[in-house]
Amino acid sequence: MHALLVEDDDRMAQALGTALAQRGHTVRRVDRALDALLHLREAQFVLLDLGLPDLDGLELLRRLRTVCDAPLIVVTARCEERDIVQGLRAGADDYVVKPFRMAELMARIDTVRRRTARRTDPAGGAVGGPDAAGSGPGGARTVCSGDVEVDPAGRTVTVAGREVALTRREFDVLAFLAVRPDEARSREEILDRIWGDAFLGSSRSLDVHVAGIRAKTGRPDLVRTVRGFGYRLGLARPPAEDAERGAR
């Protein structure tokens, strides 16, 4: 695997480059955001520091996600909750705070790679497999909830006929819930299937992405919280309809 390492600290870059090389990866290290954009197309994996000299790392992350779908882990000293939430919402697959244990980072890289390898099927199997409600030889059916349509095969979400842009992981969470729309899925199951690691259940990663789905679709009932358990697909109603129902 070819990794793009975006890190302006020489000692950290050397340590990360050595650890990746020992695991059989080839590494291109750059220390500026503009160089990262130049070499992005060759990358199969990205490790991104946020403290860069020429551009804020979060802004670089947003730009990367407009042109690149490669797995990406933020590796940074920024440890405030706001930074972590912004990084995940901007499209990071994971967020690791410095200082960290190298073995843990390598394990997280492996976890992200496993998850993204099966990204085409949020249910965790081949598209059209036993967990997919297929309606044809090659894809899962479109699922409707109110005026929201989720198309797993085309990886699109429309609200009242208008396409809504979700991050890759936000879509994966929504599509996974849509595979069995009448069933609640536990936090552990969602995290294991989408993140590849149920240990992340203690983090806010899943909640951040659910909040993103609700905000971007404008349908807060689209993903329902099952208290003490997890989430399920809900009946999405336009805000005006909810207001009318509440007035009755």
C-alpha cells in the first residue's frame, strides 16, 4: 500500500515512515498542504497532521475529500473535542491524538483499511447478499422514508427530490440502517460493521455522524435513537409537517 504522510515535524515523520515501511508500505512524506494536493492521486492511504505551515489541516482535509476517497486518519496534537468533531465531520476515517502508541496507530490503520475494503456494502457482506434487500442481480433496493430516498447502489440520498451530500461514513451509517429499516441496530453492531472496531463504542464518533445525517437532510427523525441500545431508521417528516402535528 502506498501511504501519503502529511507531517511537518521531521522526527515524527521519520518515526511514522519507519513504522509504515516495516509493515511493507511505501511512503511519500510531504510537509506542506500544497504538496499533499499534488501527490494525492497516487495515495492509497493518508496520514494527516493538522498543524501545517501553509494551510490549516482541517481546511486541507475538506479539500482532500472533494477529490479523494482514500482512507484517511488525522494524527495531530489537537485534542479539544471541537477539533475532533470537526475532523470527523470533515471526512476523517479516524482521529488519533499525539502522543500515541505506535502499535495502536498501526492497528487503527489496519482497522480502517479493512472497513474501507468492504465500503461498497455497508451491511458488511457482498452487495445483494443475505443482509441486503436486493431487487436486482447487482444491487440493493432504494429505501424510502417519508420524502427521503436512500439508494445504496448509487450511494445517493435525496430529500424531497433534492440530492444531499453526505460524507462517506455518514452515508455508510444511513445505508446500513436502511438495509433493515424495521430493525434497531446496536451501537456495537454499527461500529463494528462501519468502523470495523466495536471498541469505538466509548467514543462520540457514531453520534457525531448521526448528528451530521440529521442536520444535512433536515430530517431529525430520519435516524431515531433507541435509548440505551443504538439507532434505527425512522419516518422522516418535513419540519413544517412536524410543526403542524405538534399544533394539533
